[in-house]
Amino acid sequence: MLTFLLALLIGATAGILSGFFGIGGGVVVVPALVLLLGLSQIQATATSLAALLLPVGILGVLNYYRVGAVNLPVAGLLALGLLVGTYFGSRIALTLPEAVLRRGFAILLILIALQLLLRR
């Protein structure tokens, strides 16, 4: 029961942060699934992708679209890139050791955080 409540809380938190900042899957959900639910890096990534497979962001997108904030051509190109990228990324990830994925992910988050902190 606790696992289900934690999963719901992780999803709600990611949804709120996604609405605020456009983040959720990789930055919030994956680390939370690893740290709070004890999933492996591969399981967390796969579970996050499964949750995001459906149009979970549609209500947020509609709010932003109503005020003219959505660039549809760019969103379409991003979606195409995501479609192709997630296919090849998942194929490669499944061949790598767990520790390599975990460390690579941590380095990515650190680099993103440093970029945001140091940017003028």
C-alpha cells in the first residue's frame, strides 16, 4: 500500500513540477523511483516512459496553448526527435551496466544544475 501511495505522490509532484517548469520524467520521476521505491535505473526509466506514454501533459499544454505560449512546429519536431531518440536510447541503455547508467544520469543532472546556477 505504501508503494502505491509513494507512486501516486511521485506522480503528483512530477505533474506539479512539469506544470511549473516543463520537467518531470527524467528529473523528478526517475530519481524518485530509484531512491524512494528502490527500482533499478533501467526499471525507473522504463516505468517513467510507460507513465508518460499517454498524453499526461495534455491539460497543462491546453492551458499554455490558450495564452499562445506553445510553439506547435517546434513541439512537433521535438516529438519526432523524442520518438526516434527514445527508441535508440532505450536500445543502448539496455546494453549498459546499471552503475554506468546511474553515474551518467547523476553527471547529467549535475551539469544541468551547474548550467542553471552559473547562467547570467
